[in-house]
Amino acid sequence: MRTIEDHLTAALALVEHLPAVDVDLEDALGSVLARDVTSPTELPRFDNSAMDGYAVRADDVADAAEDSPVVLQVLADLPAGSAAEPHVGTGTAARIMTGAALPPGADAVVPVERTDGGLVVVQVAHAVARGAHVRRAGEDARPGDLVLAAGTELGPAQVAAAAAVGTRSLRVHARPRVAVLSTGDELVPPGQPLRRGQIPDSNSYLLAAAVRAAGGIPVRVGAVPDDAVAFRGALDRLRPDVDAVVTSGGVSMGAYDVVKEVLADEPGMEFVEVAMQPGKPQGLGTLGDGTPVFALPGNPVSAFVSFEVFVRPALLRMRGLTALGRPEVAGVVADGWRPPGGRVQYMPVVVERDPQGGVAAWRVRRAARGGSGSHLVASLAAVHGLAVVGLDVDEVRPGDVVRVLLV
């Protein structure tokens, strides 16, 4: 039986960073940079006001007080974006708005609330120091500064930083297009009438959503019957347009395990047992054209866990990321259970704040009474994480501390 670590290593060996493409800034969210972004200029590009108020010479208002305000002539009005450059000399000021360029001669800004708000002359009732309420050119970035490093995942803040330095498009790794197929004669689309023995196809929706959440682009085929010709035909139609294939079902020892039947003879494919619960039967490899295939078990919890442990890290690598794991916490067990022994167990759990604190700040309890039963798909809706129980543990007791992958 293969270890989880060995199977993950094999999964990651199938993939590499996808080629880089150029995307418009507005389409870059969620992509991973393939090339550094540096600042071509100073940021801010010019000294500007941090407040609505008056641009002044600090020496002119050094003696200003509420009972003896300093009176200055207002020689200009400077909204943000103004190109005007009035010279602020002795005894003068310019009314200025937040973001407007500081005019020549001025070295400070008096907030409007510290004045009478005059338009022709202004009474300044408080002194300010040189540089007060002024944003200096280059205090955010200097020319040539690294703003975003290759390998950065682009969130809203990163997109804003790229825009701020004048970048219109970004070089990013392409997002993997991933075909998702579930197999089984018993599967029908959700919402359709069910006859005896049939169930709604939840796996294709589960895995397509998981692909999207991992930053990929799902191509959901839906359920394919337990028929070798139909399954092979679906694969052949998909291969030219996708970067990877994820299947669920048909990988065990049953008489109708169509995925194993069709792919077992592919030179790049292998079907193994992995020392984990749920998710022991796994298929992994490549099609003849090199397309990676992740063949997961058909029970929904098994498919969910298998995706988290093996497929998600591979998709993150394809996207250009190097940090591939989920965040982890240590949690105190609220209710005990008996793991299967001899295999690493991934128990779906609810994670809650521990009001007592102590060794761990979190308490975990099973998301379903059935624990990690591979068929308990409705209970997945409550899952916050997967508690990882070692293969040599024969009992998990209340109060034990377990490692939890937050999903």
C-alpha cells in the first residue's frame, strides 16, 4: 500500500507551471504572476496633500493660535488633479484638497478644520510643523523598486498596486482548464426524477467547484455511464482543450469500474491503494498526449478528501504557486472516535473557538455522527477542516490534540 506522501509526490511529478500569458489588469484577479512588477517612477509621483486644507509656509503660521490667528491671502484653489503651480510666498496660502500636488514654496498643510475656511483670506488658528500633512514623493516606492514578485497570487490589493505603478497588463501563469467527469449508471442530474437505485450526481458539482476554488477553470462534463466506449469518447473529446482531467468513481475492484477498465492499459497510468481513509483506491498518471489524470474514488467524501490531498496541490503548482498546503491549526477534540488503524484518517470536522484557550485555541468535533464515512455528502456542508489522525492511532479521545487542515 502506498503512503500518502509517496502518492502526493507522484501527483506533483505529473505537473509543472503552465506557460505564461499576458492578461489585462481587470482580468488578473486570482492569477499568479510570472514576471516581477517594478515601479518605473516614484510613488507618489509628487509631493501632495494628505488633508483638505491650506498649503502654507510653516514659518508663516508658527505663532498661530486660537486667540490670535494668522491671516493669509488665498491665492489659488487646488483640487486633486490640478496642474496649477501657484507659488506660495510669505503671507500667502493655497486652498488645497486631498491628493492635490503641493504648490511650490509651500512646505506644510493646515487642515481646514484648523481655519475659518476663508476663500479670499484665511485665518489659521493652529501652528503646523514643516512637512505636516504632506505625502512625500517616493515614500511608497522608488524607481526600480520591486512592487510584486513573480509567484505572487493576485488579490485586490496586488491588482491595485500594479495599477498604481501604471501597469496595464500583467504576465501571469495560465490557469489550468480541468475536465471533471463523474462515472456511474446510477447518477442523474440534480432535480430530475429518480427511479429506484438512482442518485443525483453531486460529485461533478463538488469537483468542479473545488477546481474553481483552487483557481482553475472547470470543464464539467457531468455523469458518464459505466460504459467503456462512452467514457473513452468523452476523454477523446476533452483532451485537446484541457490541461488536466479529474474523474470520480470506477477506480476500485468492482465489475463496472469503467475508469480503471479504460485507463489501466495507458502506459502512463497506475491504479494503487493509498494508506488513507477515506480515499484508499486511487488512479494517477497521464494519457497518451501527456495530459495529467487524477482518478478519484466515487464516494463523495472520498472524492472531496482525495481532491484536497492530491489534486488541489497539483493545480496550485500548475498555476505557478510554490506554497501548496492548506493552513493548519491544532484543535482539542470535543468528541472521541475510533479511526480505522493502519491508515491515516482524514476526519471531516467542525472547528470552533475554544473558550478555555489552553494548549490549542480551537475545539473540533465530527461534522457528522458517521464520522468519515465516505458516503456522507450532506454533512460536508458543515465541514471547516480535516482532522488528520496517524495510522498508528487506535482511538481519538476527548481532550486529545489533533492537527487540522482548514478547508
